[in-house]
Amino acid sequence: MDSILRKINSLRNSESFAGYMFILPCLFFLLFMAILPVFLTAIISFTNWGSVATDISKLSFVGFKNYIDLFKDATFYTALKNNILLLFYTIPVQLVVSFILAVLINKYCYFKNFFKAIYFLPYISSTVAVATIWMVVMQPSYGPLTEMLKAMGIENTPKWLSDLHWALPSLSGMVVWQNLGYDIVIILAALQTVPAEMYESADIDGANWFVKIRKITLPMITPTIFFLIIYEIMETFRIFDQISVLTDGGPGDATQVLVYYLYKQAFRNSHINYGATITVVLFIIVFAITLVQWIFRKKWVHE
């Protein structure tokens, strides 16, 4: 008993004990607000829970019925396809434009903090407010974007958010514009860690700007690029506010994505179990994509 008390007292007096005490609230928060809800959601996906008002005593396990129904659901595949299209519409454009702007700001701008704040402002602005502004900008009859195209001589202008073919690209344009500032700030921070001596050595060897970008800049900030890709994939798969304000998943199912379809099934149609099933599948998809990217990142860095 004395030896146990001595160990407890030594632990209390050690620096590690203080560290454990500091992280304990975060661990509790992570357990009850993140990990536990995931397990409960997985359990609900195997039940017949309909609405929030359903009597718990009437709940029963239905096995994989919800998953079988989901994989027969055409709207689910449409939502998944739209999510994948959003990845291709937003992430390459966002990374390329933010990288170019970050390089220009880092090399040629004297007021770097001012430009970082300007580009970062849309990211910290209310998504609802930004979506409302874009709704006006992309108004198909007299919006500024439509009027600008008409002034350039284009008569048959797109209907933007009202068009089956243009709704998703139009939504992607707003997403890119709003999130661009975040990527710029992160890439700028990475660029400022690249030693200036490496560029000076390249100048002595007669390397042009393209060679310096390809041989020095990109390899040095590769971990940052991979972080942004993973982050943007997660952001794309959880897009909700913009669709809720702008399109409500329409026209038709042109902008229907997994998170919004989950919301409609769980809370509008009172199918909590079906929404939980979509949540589990979405979690598996995002986890698998992240895992594949992590493996490729390790191979890239190793090479």
C-alpha cells in the first residue's frame, strides 16, 4: 500500500501528471462529443428508428436492411456523384489559384499582411451571407455576372443555379471563392519556411523561375499541399450551408450531395435510421480517401 501511495505522489509531482491534467478535459470532450456519437450513429443505422418522437421501446434491430436499401437508392448514387464532381471542380482550381497568388504575394507584395487579410475575409464571413450575395451575383435575368456576359456579346447566357448543367459548377465557383483565402494563408506560411539560400544557389546556377518552382518550392511545401488536399476533401464532403441557401439540392438533384441528402432523409422525411446509414457510409468513404492519400504521401516523401 505504501509503495502505491509513493507512486501516486511521485506521479503528482512529476511534469507528466500536469500534462495529463491539461489534456484530460480535451479527452473527455473528444470522447463524448466525437467518438461516442460515431458509435451511437453506427448502432442506429441497424435499427428501424424513424422520427425523433419514436417510442424507444418500439425500436428493433433490422440488420443490414438500411444498407441494402441505401445501395439500391438511385438518389444516393446521384449525391455521391455530385460530391465527386465537386472535388474535381473545386480542389484543383483552388490549389492552383491559391498557390499562384501566394507566390506573387510572397515575392512581390510589400503589404503581405494586408493582402492576407483581404483574401482571408470571405473564409471567416458568414456562409449564409456569402451565399446570399452569390445568389444576387448569379441571378439569371439581371445579375451582374449575366449582364457582364451580355455586354461581351454573349446572348444565350447560362441560367447558373437554375440550370441542370450549370448549377453544380456555379456552386463550385462560390466554394472556391470563399475558401481561397484559407489556402493562401497556409501556403504563404509554408513558402516563408523555404530557405532563401536555396533560391540564391539556383540563381547562381542559372535556373529560371519555373525550375525553381518545380525543383525547390513544390518539393519543400509538399506536406502542406497534402494537408490542404485532405482538408478540402473533408470540407467538400460536408458542404451544406451553401446548398441550403442557394439550391435546396436542385434543380432536380443537380446539387444534391451526401450531407444534404442525409439531412433531408433524417429530419425532413423522419428517417433517422436512414440518415445514420448515410452517415456511416460517408465516414467510410472519407476515411478511405484520407488513408489512400496518406499512403501516397509517404511514398512521395520517401522518393
